[in-house]
Amino acid sequence: MIIREYSNEKDFEKIQNWITDERMHAMWCANLTPYPLSKEGLEETLKTAASKFGDVPFLALTDDKEAAGFFCYSKNSETNEGMLKFVVVNPAYRGKGIAKEMLEAAAVYAFEDTKADALQLNVFPENERAKKCYLKAGFTERNTTENAFIFKDESWGRCNMVLRKNKEN
């Protein structure tokens, strides 16, 4: 698995169809970018995240250079924790261990390249498949906020999960 910086101009076509419906879109980005996903909407969201939090978007590639996943990373200098956002895997690779591999590559980047002490992310507990994947990758639940997000007639919690540097990945 290789991770490299994502370019909206060069890479959007690779990821544009990974979010297949409105509910999945909400689970992926908490509606921080408009649905359906558009090149312009994602570009604006990424610019905002970069200016507010220092987010850098990444594309994960298989050994065959196929686009397999996407995520954003930033580091909070006060807590020395890295943060993953907008994590998504190409549907063609779901259920094949690619997400775990991508999370491991992100952890290596966080711990070795940015010298973070921990890596965190938020997931809606209702996104059971994603949460299970994060647990399998070594993340543990830190806290959950009930009713943190409303999607249509559903109320979702927000679970903050963390992977500590001293844990084996």
C-alpha cells in the first residue's frame, strides 16, 4: 500500500463514485460537502479543512497503483494527536483488508513522519462496518456523544476512537 497526496484535479474521477447513496455520503462526511459528491464541492470542503485544521488529503494506492482509498490527515500540535477524516475505500476493495492496510499506512505516516503520539478519528456508531474495521485496525473507543448528528429521521451518535503510538499496528 502506498499513500500519496491527493490532487482533486487529477484524482477526483477515481473516487467520485465510491459514495453510492445519500445515507452513505452523510456517514462519510457528516454532510460537510454537498450531496451528490462533485469535484467543486469536494474541492471547497478540502480547502476549508486545510485552512481551518491543516488537513492534507491522501489517496491510497494498491501495489498495482490502483486507487483503493481516500482520507484526510491533520495533526493537533497542542495534543500531538493526528486526526483522520473522510475515510473511504473503493467499493471494489471493500471486505478485502484494504481499509486495514490503508489505516496502517496512515498510522505509519502519523507516527513516523509527523511524530504524533496518537491517531484519532470519529465514526458514527451506526456505521457498524466502519467501526468494526477501525477496531480491527487497533483503534479503541475513547468516548461517544449521543445524538450528535441528524440524518433525515435518524439520530446518530459520534464515537471518537484512538490508536496510540505505543500499540503495535
